[in-house]
Amino acid sequence: MKLFLLCVFAVCCGSLANPITNVPTKIQRRKLQEVLRQLNEVKSLQHNETMLSAPPENIEDCCCLSALQCFQRNLNEHFNMAEKKQQKLHRSLTSQITVKGLEFCSPGTNFICQNCSSHPKVSVQEFFNRLESLIQRAIVRLSMD
């Protein structure tokens, strides 16, 4: 009995030590749908004329994580992250579940992605549209699995 309990304890601790490696597709999809809801809330509040660097909608699969980081960086630099809705969106975008949902590239694939600052500058509305498109692309991809 003690051996059984030790084994159960070891399995539980092991799964807590690295919880993201085997996140089920369903959980990733739900997280990305949550990101979309939060994005739409934040998007409706933005009415400024700032121009932001944004990756294109047709970004290569292996550059989706790089694109996500670019969106995160721009949100951090150009929006009031003290506001609750923006904070929630930023937390969701940096969540390991979200990151895992946008990991389209096979491990070990060598691919060079464009630097965030080298992407063309677009309006705030277009910035959010492109972020939304990236998240929707991930949801569709996860739905096919």
C-alpha cells in the first residue's frame, strides 16, 4: 500500500512539475476562445490613432509564436496595462496554454522569423484584427486535431 501511495505521489508531483507539455487540445482551444472574448472587449475600447508594428495575417506556421510575442510586446508598450481588461488579455496571451496552442512548428525545425520592429506599422484596429486572426487560426488548427 505504501509503495502504491508513493507511486501516486510521484506521478502527481511529476505532472505538476511540467503541466504544459501534455495540455489537451480541448483545453488549449477553450483558452484561445477566452482570449478572443477578452480581445473583443479590449478592441472595442481602443479608438486612438497609434500605429503599431504587426505581423501579417498570412504568417508562416513556424513564426506564429514570434508573432504572438510581437503582439504581446506592442500591447505592453502602447496600451494602459493598468486597466483590468487589458491586464486580463495580456495574462491570457502570455499563458503557457495559449503559447502551446500557437506552437505549429515541429520541434527542431530551423526557421528564421521577421523581427517585430521590421513588421509594417498598422492602425490599432488593424493590429487587433491581425491578432484576432492569429488566435482564430490556432483555434481552427486545434479543431482539426
